[in-house]
Amino acid sequence: MSTSYTIPTDGLTEATSIALAESLQWAQVHTSLMGDAIATAYVCQGQELPPILLLHGFDSSAMEFRRLFPHLAKQAQTWAVDL
């Protein structure tokens, strides 16, 4: 189940950053490794298949894809997930 939260965008100046931040959804991910669910942010846009999954590196976030994401979403269902 996903939940929408309003992400503060007042510190962002780039239009692509603001758009991606406003598109973020949150899901509670349950795992046998933790007793509590882990809040995980993701964004999904686009309709066409096959889907594209974008995973960022260590010490980063889905915002790394702010410029690339809208272009890919025009061509395919595109996901960016914070792990």
C-alpha cells in the first residue's frame, strides 16, 4: 500500500527536482530482517512496457534521476526506488 506525502520543495530551485519531489510516493516494506516496516520512497511514471527500474548508489536518492526520469517515462513505465 502506498501513501502520498507532501514533500517540502521550498529549498528546491530546479523544475525537474520539484516535479520529482512532488511525485514521490511512500510504501511500508516488510522484511523478515526487521521487526518494523521500512518506509521506502519511490516514483513511477509512464505506461509503456517494458518497465525500467532505476536504482541509485550508496548515499544517494531517487532525486539523482531528476533529469533523466521524465525522458524515460515518455518511452516506458519508469520506476525510481529508494532502497
